[in-house]
Amino acid sequence: MTITPRKWWQDGVVYQIYPASFKDSNGDGIGDIPGIISELDYIRSIGVDIIWICPMYDSPQVDMGYDVRDYENVYPPYGTVQDMEILIAETHARGMRIILDLVVNHTSDQHKWFQESRSSKDSPKRDWYIWRPARYIDGVRKPPNNWLGNFGGSVWQWDDQTQEYYLHLFCPEQPDLNWENEDTRKAIYESAMEFWLERGVDGFRVDTVNMYSKGEMLDAPITDPRSEWQFAGYQYCNGPRMHEFLSEMNAVLEKYDAMTVGECPNTPDMGRVLKYVSAKEKQLNMVFQFDVVDIGQGPYKFQTTPFNWKLPQFKHAIETTQNLIRGNDGWTTVFLENHDQSRSISRFTSDAPEHRVAGGKLLSLMMAALSGTMFIYQGQELGMVNFPLEWSMDEYKDVDSTNYYAMVNERNGGDAEALAAAKAALQHLARDHARVPIPWSASSNAGFSTAKPWMRPNDDYNICNAKQQQSDKNSVLSYWKRMLQLRRHYSDLFVHGDFDLLDKQNLEIFAFTKTWQNRKALVLLNFTARQQELQLPPGAQNQKMELLVSTLDMPGGCLAAYEGRIYMLALD
Ligand code: TEU
Ligand code: CA
């Protein structure tokens, strides 16, 4: 067996930062880059190796910076390119690395490339975006196909001036770039990638990476007969030229030893995922699969009721992503949260005040024992939970939430019951829950800002905040620090080991083993609010074992509510 040397990003723990909500340094209620710099020591103290900064580029902020106006500039309320240079230097000075969010499936409609493209059919940049003539059905003008956008409605926007439609898989203000055009691709590499690689960034989280190649853009099958627009995710993701585009992009990244983690929605086929992450294919280092985060979502994300899933589904999703590294040259990721997900304690355990801390520790222990590069989202280390149902719809700022609520309202003529169901789903799953300000202390505005923050901080900031948790050895934060140390200490086993699920069908306990050479650990996780008998699952009985860690200080003879444990097994 040949042992390939490990890459720096494999054992690394990544901490994701959402600039608007991390820390405000100048009292305008919006987080900023100097705010991030001021908390680098805090981030380092968690045990993090890499920080990932969500889009901080100049942008009209229709989709919180995922609509980039200029890749080579910073959104003024966040700071300047010079602030970014300081952030890069200060991060490196602490022995950490920094990656940025690469958003190049689309730009803002205010990007100068699009402004030129839309100016006339003869513009040299016309072909940099995806323009198509209308089709006429019974004399009525219709878009070129029936695809549904990620934020509702058609993916096509009519342009009056040049009498054509342009494609936007997200908001109309986010036109899709035409990757088929070689000049466009070159401009993307130069402006969005090399500009920042030259300034020392260590890689990218690559937004919507599997959508660059759109294929034939044929009509999608009808899955929602009530709508004119149909889900087309399996058509616009993973198109025919993906491999070629990513090879080309990788050639640029390789020169800088830059890491990549690609966002990979609508890809349940593991064979397909493996082609993206296999080292010899030279595409991406790793991807975020959606198997775990899609759990409990409806066909149209929010068309569901909270807790509409069973534990075996969750186990299966984790097993699927864990198995990516088994017997091949691929790599995987461990994550439960990001800026597009609500809080994991609220989704997968219980955010009732008496269970919040236990739930946070349970998920921390679970993640620490899973293989792959680990990603923690800001506030996850503090055990932050969703904001409550009582908050009014005005507190939801995300276009994904507000568009959905407006659609339900329109479809049901303002029916109160339908709107209540929509709000319940948003309270459970909306992206807004990840975007509230970080509670730094119990002082006003949660210590996030001296001014009223752009989003309302969680009500419990006087008890759940970074300052309190730093001085409390029983806090969720202290537990994360401990678990990250343990993960580092046993990195062969926890970061690189083989995952085996035990007792798959059990609806209450999630049990698995991790194995590396002659080492084996058993992980037991109680996903219920009830005490459970400590029974060894089939496959782990009659073995000598020793408790390595529990989520409790004094674990008893039973598994307590939301308790997790790791045992080391003696192998003979
Ligand atoms: O997300 C793309 C994506 O496919 C989804 O996770 C998306 O957020 C979801 O369908 C909305 O319900 C990425 C970014 O992470 C997200 O924040 C951006 O809004 C989106 O791309 C567009 O750039
Ligand atoms: Ca600010």
C-alpha cells in the first residue's frame, strides 16, 4: 500500500464567517472586516485552522453579496481591499489560513460585464451571459423553457430593450454567466480568482459549482401541476462540460496550492460526487453534499412541517457522505450548518431551554468523530438556536424567505392557515436563523454593535454569549474546544478512519464505529429527550471497552437525554 502524504486542508477545521453578522467595529449596525480582525484570537482559541469569509465583494446585496458587482473591490460597509490585505496577513500571522467564497456561476446585474452585455445584441460581451429569444405559445410570449428558479418564479427575465430573455437560476438580479464562452472563463479566472490568490488567500469555497454547464436546457418534467415553472435542478446541475471547466479552473488553483470546497446541490448520485472529489480527476478537493442538510425539507424546500423526518434518514445521509473516502482517493466534508441553513440544534435535536446545551454538545461530539474536513459555522460553537415563532415576519430579511411567504400568500388568497403553515416552516428552516448577529456579551445589542444591528439578535443573548461561555467550563463553547483537541489527538481515527453504521433502523439512538488500523471507537448518540438504556448495539457486543468521552461530566449507567459518548474498543 502506498501512503499519499496528507494535504494541509484534510485535518484542518474551518470556521465560516458571515461578515454582516459577525462583529461591527464602527457602530453602523453592520458587521465588517475590522470586526473580524478584532476577533481572530477568539477564533484561534476555538481550535480552528482555516477561516472562510462569505462574500465581502462589492455588491448591491440583493442576495447578501452572492450578487457580485465587482470581484476586485470590497462592499464599502465591510471595508476596503486594504482591510482584506490586513485580514489575510493577521490570519497568517496566527498560523491560520483563509479562504474566500468564489461566486462565479452568476454576477450581479450591476456588474459592468452584464451592463455591457445587455446594452445591445451586438455588444462584444453579449455572449458572456445566456440570452435566448422568446417562444410563442398561441401568440403569447413565453420564456425559452419552464425551469423554476431557486428563489421561485421562472429562471428567465425578459429584457425590453433588446427583446430577449436572459437566464438567472437565482434572483433576476443575478444573471448567469455563459461558461461556454472561453473569454468569459478567462476573465472569471483573472478577476475573481487570481486577483485574490495574488493577495495571499489560500483557496475558495466555490458557490454553486456544479451549475456552470447547463446542457441543452430542455423543459423539465412536470412535478408541480399547479405551477407554470418546474423543478429543473437535475438538468442545470452537473451538465456535460463540468469536467472540462473544472480541469481548467484547477490548473489556475494548482499554481497556488489553493484548496477548494465546492457546493454541490442536487447530486444524490455518489458516483457523480466521486468524480468531483477524486484526487486523480483534479477537479475539486472536496464538496458539500446536500444529503444531510436536505433532510426534512419539502419538494419546494419550505413545503413541509417541522421534524418531518426519522433518525434512520439522518444516519443514512451521514453514512453516504462518510463512505466517499472508503477505498478510493476521494475526500469528504463534515458540516451541519452554514449561512443557508437554520441552526442544527433546532433542526436535529431540541432547542427547548433545558435541552439546548445538551443538543449542542451531542452534535459537537458527533461531528468531532466523523471523517473529512470539518466546517463550523459562526455561532454553532456557542450553541445558537433558531429565533422563535413569536417574531414577526418583518424579522425575516432573506429573499428566499420573503419570496416564499409572498408566493403562499398569493396562491392561497391570503388564507390565514396557509400563512401560519408557511411561517412555521420558515421558523424551522429559513436561512435567516443563521444570519442574526453573533452574541458577544450580555451588553446592549448583544455586544455585536453600539448601534441597532441590521438583524435582531436572539432574545437569549444575556445567557448565550461568547463572553459568558469563555469563562464557563460547562458551556457549549468549552465543549467544542475540548472536542476539537480530541479530534486532533486521534486524527487518524476521527478524521481519516472508516465509518460503520450500527443498528440502522433504531429510531432513537445513532450508533457507529470508526476504525483505523488496530484502533476502533464506538460512538453512541441519544437523539431523544428521554433517558435510554445503555445497550451495546449488535456488532459491538462482548467487547472490552473504555469510555473516552461523554457530553456529560459524570456519565451514569444510562444514556441521559441527548447524551453522546465515545468508547475505545479493544481489538484483538
Ligand atoms: O446556494 C446555492 C444553493 O443551491 C442553495 O443552497 C440555495 O441557498 C437554496 O436553494 C436556497 O433555498 C448558494 C449560496 O450558498 C447562497 O447563499 C446563495 O443564495 C446562492 O448560492 C446564490 O448565489
Ligand atoms: Ca460596521
